[in-house]
Amino acid sequence: YFSSLMQLLSNILLWDGIVPEDTVCDLGLSKLLNRYLLLNLLNTPPGPDNIEKCNKVVSCLPERWFRDLKSGSTLPQLTNFSQHLLQ
């Protein structure tokens, strides 16, 4: 289930730069990540498997989305995911 969701997220994020960024962000982060992937991550026990899943999510996010952010801040759509990482 998780790998299918990750493949879908990865495919959606490939549209960054082709489709307006707010559309890609909304579909990929607000809809898919926050509704489905985060639920899966929250139900995965803490440990190496959860860390590996989180790394997969982070690795597919476009770096340019983070270039103009202040240190210690994140995109509003990633707030819940960031809180999960801090736990």
C-alpha cells in the first residue's frame, strides 16, 4: 500500500514545473501526503521501517520548494509531516 502511494506521489511531483506549482502542491502534499501517506506513517511503529518510509517521502520532494524558506521553517502543507519527523 505504502509503495503504491509513494509511486503516485513521485509521479505527481514529476509534474512540478509543467503544471502550476500550487496545483502540484495541493494534489501531492495536501491531498495525497496529508490524507493517505501520513496516516500510513502514523500507523507504522517507530523504528527503521518508519524512518525509511519518511526518507522516501523527503527524497521525492522538489528541492527548489525549500530554497527561499527561512532556517527551521517548512511549507505549510508539510507541517503535519514535519511534526511526525520531530517525534
